[in-house]
Amino acid sequence: MEAAFTLGVIFTFITIIVWLDARKKERMFLLKQGKDPNLADPKGKTFSSVKYLKWGIIIIGIGMGMLIGTIIGQLIPGRYDGLYLACLMIFSGIGIVVGFLVTRSHLSLDKPHLEQSDDTEKLSSD
């Protein structure tokens, strides 16, 4: 179990470092083009319920993976060190896919609403 936790922490730190490096490169590119580096953050710091929903689903998937791994580890005699990590990865992957599907369906439901609001703004400005 300690190995899975250690690998998870290492993976998380590497992911954060790569993300920060890519963000820095993107901002530097925008500065070289003479544009505002804040264009790299189109959403800014606005509240997005979809983002929190997606992370909630992913965390639930991770928790389910840990729970199922523990249950299976108790039911099957013997020592299976890879069982916890495998269940953790499978259920977190399922959580990511479900989060993607929920986000995609949520955004497709909001599209007609956004187009309709754009049309009403055009009509009111005429």
C-alpha cells in the first residue's frame, strides 16, 4: 500500500511540474507575439460547476478503487501488492471517462441556450 501511495505522490508532482512548464511556455510564446499573457487563461477565475463535478467524480472513482481493492484483498488469501494499485487506476480511469461524458453532455445542453442568448442580444441591439 505504501508503494502505491508513493507512486501516486511522485506521479502527481511530475504532472504538476509538466503542467506548470507547459503553462510557462505558452505564456512566453504569447509575450513573444506581443499579446497579453492572460489570454492563456480564457476562463480566468470564474466558478465552473462542471470542473468541480468532474473532479468530484474522479475522486469518487479513486475512493471506490481503494475500497474495492481493500475488499478484494481481504477476501482473497495471499498477498497481492499490485491489486490496490490496479483497482485504484481502473476506477480512477472510469471516473475520468464518466467525468468527460458528463462534461460533454453538460456543454452540449448549454449550447442552444448560449446561441439563443446571443440572438436576443443581437435583436435588442438593432
